[in-house]
Amino acid sequence: MKNIIAPSVLSADFGNLERDIKMLNGSDCTWLHLDIMDGVFVPNMSFGFPVIESIAKVAKKPMDAHLMIVDPDRYIERFAKLGVEYITVHLEACTHLNRTVAAIRDCGVKAGVAINPHTNVALLEDVLPYIDMALIMSVNPGFGGQKFIPQSVEKVRKLRKMIDDSGSKCLIEIDGGVGEDNVAMLAQAGVDAFVAGSSVFGSKDPLATITFMANA
Ligand code: DX5
Ligand code: ZN
């Protein structure tokens, strides 16, 4: 598979969550993306530990937790205990970001840092040596189903150059408004991992959509 596809469980049918997670288990996706929202950092709330525990019991793919919450340090250990592969925190939510990413790695989890659409990618430069993934938000976080912000492509190109020039192995993930129509262009710009919520769960054939995106 060429591209890492991380379907966002936020767009799943929560009344049939087990069915949807099993569908993803049998798909060409690489990760399951968990969008955690606290109603403070973003103007919406999503789901918490009881739901994540249920997902973890059924999931056969690594989980990629995207924490859109203030003071994420409080929950790093709990996410680590649930066996997530990545914990991604927002640069805008962390006063001591270097300490936070170190705490994630100390728990044996890969560390990611996300930036909002208004945040300059240059701000990632000093944390790049300490992280496994940088997440470019291509919508304002808080809701699925929003329109892709076109300026995000240039941010990906800049970040790709920063990463390649530094010799880092950090992955680039993109999140928001990603689907079959823009995945190839984004891969070309340098994205490694693609979060896809409504484009997967809103598709008539989610398995085919995931396969298409994974090979685009
Ligand atoms: C937005 C979340 C996204 C979102 C993606 O706050 O971080 O992961 O669910 O949804 P789509 O793919 O529908 O834009
Ligand atoms: Zn997300």
C-alpha cells in the first residue's frame, strides 16, 4: 500500500460501532484515527475513555489518537495503557510542548504534533527531532465534513522540505476535507498519512474508497 489511510471513527455510526470497526479491520486502511475533543480547545465534544476502550477491544489496526484538548499531559498515560500507537497533541494547546512529547515517548508511544490552519509550519522546526509525526490540520478542528482549506497544500510542501533537509523520519499526516478527489495531489505534495472521515463513512462503498485512497 502506497499511502497510510487513517479513517476517522468520528464519522462512524456510533449505534453500530462494532460493525464499523470490523469493516475497517478488513479494509486496506493502516490506522484508526480517534478524534478526541474536549469542548474547550475546540467548540465540540466527541467521545471519551469508555468508547475508546470499546474500540480498542475490537480494533485490529493501530490506533492514532488526535487529542484536541487543553492540557493533554493529564491523559497521556491512559491513552498509552489503551495501546494506542500514536498520540498527537496540538502545538497551540501545549505550553511546554517539548516536555509533552517527551512524556508521550517515555510511555512507549509515538509522538505527533498537530498545527491548526493559522499556525505557521516553521513553528515545528525545533520540535521535529523529537517527534514521529507532524499533523497539518486542513480544516479548523472540531467537526467532520468540512471543506479542505487549499493553503494547506503549500504548508505540506514547506514541511516536506524541512523534514527532508533535516534528515528526519517524521511522517506528515493531513486531516480535514481529505478524500478521493485530493488524495493523489496531497501525496504528490509530500503527505504520508491521510485522515478521512466523511469521505470514507459517507461513501457508498467505504472499502473501495479506502483502497482507492491507499493506492492513489
Ligand atoms: C476534525 C477532525 C478530523 C475530522 C475529519 O476536527 O480532527 O479528523 O473528523 O473529518 P473529515 O474527513 O470529514 O473532514
Ligand atoms: Zn483528527
